Amino acid sequence: MALPRVEPPAPDWCFEMNDHGEMPTCTWTGTQWHRSYDGGMVGDDGAPGWFGGMFVLMAVVAVAMFAWRISLARRVAESTGLDPDQATELAILGDNGLEAGYLAGHLHQRPAAEPSSAPGGRSVEVRLRELEQLRDQGLVTPEEHAARRRAILDTL
């Protein structure tokens, strides 16, 4: 009766990582030990494998999304009169920072125009003089003049 063949213990080099940090797979062929690397993050030729490629791709996408998020927060802040630096902090540190910044920017009211100027860019003084000229020419009644004068002065 033949005794079962017992394989010798694996040599130390079966427990050493390669240059890419991978542990080998060691197999006993019946006469000797063979070492092979399965690839993982690095292919058999030393080039990055599919896992490594996906990792790099995801890292690039994450950085691009981060940059887009910051630039969008700054644009919204600038267009609505908020501080772009605070919007950037909110977008980076807040869970819903970009959304909160967007809402705050659209709820934020810009300071009113300087009281001495009307929406058309004419000052209150110019508007009052024009109104007096219209009254003097008889184009508006004294009651219309008084009402319109009060409306102009209420913008102060």
C-alpha cells in the first residue's frame, strides 16, 4: 500500500508581496512550488488592471464633480449678491450646501437702489422738476401733481 504524498511547506517567497503590493498565489505541482500573481489592481504585464482603471476613473469623476459644485455655488452667489467665499464653504461643508446656497441666494433681496435715483436712472430732483413742468404746462391737474409728487417722495 502506497503512502499518500505530502507536499512540503511553501517557501518564504510565497509570502512576499511584489512591487505593486500584491500577495502571490503559490501552487504545488507535485514536484515544485510555482508563484503567480492574479492581477487585482495590476495586470500580469505590470499595467493597471480593470480595478485600478475603475478606481482612477472614479477619482477623476469625483474631482470634476467637486470642482463643478464649487464653481456653481460661486456663480449663484455672485449673481444674487451673496458672498462667494461663504457659498463655497456652504457647498463644501454642508450636506445640502449647494441647494441651501441656491435658495438663500434667490431669497436674498439685493439692497434697494440709492434713494436719489429712480429705476430709469433719473434722480428724484429731476423727476420732481419734470412733474412741475407738466403741471405748469397744464398737462396734469394739481391733484394729479400732488399724488404723483407724494409717490416720488415716498421712494426716498
